[in-house]
Amino acid sequence: MINKFRLFNIILVLTIAFIMNGCGSDSDFDFETLEKGTYSGYNTMCEDISENLQEATLFKIDSQKMLESFWIKHNCLLTPKPELPIVNFDYEMLIALLDTMKSTGGYSITIHKLAENDGNIDINSIQQAAGSGCAVTQAFSQPFHIIKTSKNDKPLTLLYTTETINCDSDL
């Protein structure tokens, strides 16, 4: 038979573990994907735009003016231009993650988690590239992912892992 002191200790340990586990999940943020694709016009020579990203880059868009400026660059090659997404900047913001220009297709970038960490918002993402044996388009690409989330004034930190898709087959 289990004594009361041992039972109390087991319940105490389980309660503390439950509370500690719950604290971590409260720091994650919900988000909604607005647009994800393989080609952003951000790095092209559209009109007076000649900004060349040297690495995957985050854009925190928390005002209508910032959205309009970003949207022009991001969609500069499209005709007709897509309408601006509807965002209530009193409560929401957009986060855009743009990868660098690639010489072929077969690449993607995906935001999969937002979490608060030491006063920052960590943007956890995965960069994927086609490996040997994969058939890819022979055209430039620039993967991107744009999300909507709750407005937050904390700085963003990009964290990403890189995966290579293996397409070799042993047929």
C-alpha cells in the first residue's frame, strides 16, 4: 500500500511537470498563411527596385504604409497586381520570409512555428532544396512565405534548418 507522503510527492511532481509544460506552450503564437510560393519579385529589376537579398530575410510589416511598399516590390512582375491583403494593424501584423534568388526551381521556405524566447519572437523555418536526381525547373526562383499573426513589438529572430530532398531512386 502506498503511504500518504509518497502519494503527495507523486502528485506534487506531476503537478509541477504539468505546469512547466503548459508554460512553454503559452509562448507560441498562432499564425495564418496568407501566401506561399516559389517566386517573389522582390529581387528583380522592376522599375527602380534593385535590392538583392544575400540571405533569407524577414520583413516585419506592421503598418499599411509598410505593406503597400512591400507589396509593390513583392508583386512587381505580376499583371494584374494582386489586391493588398486585409490586415487590421491595430491588432495584427504580417511577417514575410523571403529566400535568396535561386538559379533553378526545387526550393521552398516555410515558417512552421513562432515562439517567444528571451524577449524576442523566434521565427522557426525550414529551407528545402532539391537534391541530386530531382527534376527541377530551369528558371530562377525565390521562395517566400507570408503569414498574419497577432501584433507584437518584440524583435524577430530567424531560426532555420536546411533540408535536402533526396530524389535518387534505386530502380
